[in-house]
Amino acid sequence: MFEPFTRQLFRDAGLSSGMRVLDVGCGSGDVALLAAEIVGPGGAVVGVDRAAAAIVRARTRAEIRGMSNVQFVEGDPALITLDETFDAIVGRLILMYYADPIDALRKLLLHLRPDGIVVFQEFDPSGCKSHPASPAYDRCANWIIRTLALSGAHTHLGLELYRIFQSAGLPAPMLRLDGVISGGPSAPYEALPEVVRSLLPAIERFGIATAAEIDIDTLAQRIRDEVLAKNSVIVAPLLIGAWARQAGNNSRQ
Ligand SMILES: C[S@@+](CC[C@H](N)C(=O)[O-])C[C@H]1O[C@@H](n2cnc3c(N)ncnc32)[C@H](O)[C@@H]1O
């Protein structure tokens, strides 16, 4: 769902053929694989994530696509040593998980060459809603936001990127805002329920809702039925992208 926005953000930020890119918190590799496509065979991408299972999935996906310009490493890129410095550091929905995103970004910048590009894309969930209201959709959004917040994630980090970049020693970043609004039979009704599915243990642990209330296997269908019955639209969490160029010998922003 977010791929076109991330692609446009990378285009705006100046990611291009031949670059070496570090993808922070690569998960199953969506962003790293996109970056690898942009930098092409003359470039290289390293995706780093602390979740071993995600790294395995990302490697498998790269192999299936026959992409040899991307590799995946398990760990926290703010803490590990890497053999090279990068032309660009990118990340999507990752700074929100660091307890101190400014400190994390400062550490990540140690992997960037002078004049290198920094690009992050993070959520702003405040516009995530349905209209006219589908209670099932709105409840689903609320479960996700509350669970992430109680887990310690910075749920509105997108709005903080402008300040975080500067506090980490970067110039004021350029910004863009993207979002998905949809209705009708082909809207992405599975998207939020899939997040709820992955958060289910935490939702129950925090006492936000019970598995019986959520009834995960019917959730997407119930949202779909409500939205179609009211001819509503649903708005996904907004994505805020920020990019800047680290000062260097030939500094240009
Ligand atoms: C919401 S997912 C985003 C994945 C990917 N960037 C994307 O947009 O498809 C967040 C990812 O960040 C990873 N993560 C969170 N904190 C991390 C840390 N300190 N070091 C490395 N990975 C981390 C998680 O394991 C998870 O894969």
C-alpha cells in the first residue's frame, strides 16, 4: 500500500543509480528491495533488522527475485559496526521504535559519508478514520494506536521528523505527506486487521481488547460490510517523509 509513496520519496530525495544504501529496520525487505531496484546493479543495499525471522524472509525474497545487489544483516544498525559508509541511509516505520530517536539517528549517521542523504518515512495516525463512521474500522485503528503507544513506540513520529533531524545535527529536512483514502469493494480492508493480528498478544496483554471481542478471522469482513453498507471511505495512517543531506565538503541541500 505504501510502496508508491516510498518510491516517490526516494525520487524526491535523490536516490539514484549506483548508490550504496543502508536500510534501517528493513523488516521483510520491502524498502531495501525497492532501493535495490532504484540503485541498480551498479549500486548496493544493506538492510539491517533485529528480527532474525524478518531477515530470513527478506533474504528469501531477494533470492527469488534474483537480486544480488542487496544483502541483509541481523542486528540494530544504530549499534553495530559496518564495514563501509553509505551514500544514503533510509528507513520506513523504524525511528518510531527507538526509545530515543534523536540518539538513534545520531548513531546511524556514523554510517553515512559526508554529503550523504538521509531519508525516513514515519506514521501520523491522527487522520486514520472512516467517514461516515464504521465503528469496526475506527475501533481497529484505536486498538493499534493504543497498543503501539503502550509498547513504547512513538506513534506520531512523522510529525517529529522535522525536529529530530535538526536535533541529530542535520539541516532542516524537506518533507512530504502521503495517505491512502479509499472506499468501495476494492479498498484495502485487510490492511489494519493484519496489523491487529500481529499485535493480538500485546492487545490482550495490555487489556485493550479480548480475542473474542476482536474476532480476528472475521474482522476484515465486518469492516468491509459496514463500510460498503454506509458507502463510507476509510483513511489509512498518513505517512510523513523527510529527507536531508548531511553536511560535508561539497555540502548542498
Ligand atoms: C513496522 S516494521 C517496518 C519494516 C520496514 N521498514 C517496512 O517499512 O516494510 C518495523 C521493523 O523495525 C524493526 N526494528 C525495531 N526496532 C529496531 C532496532 N532497534 N534495530 C533493528 N530493527 C528494529 C522491527 O524488527 C521491524 O522489522
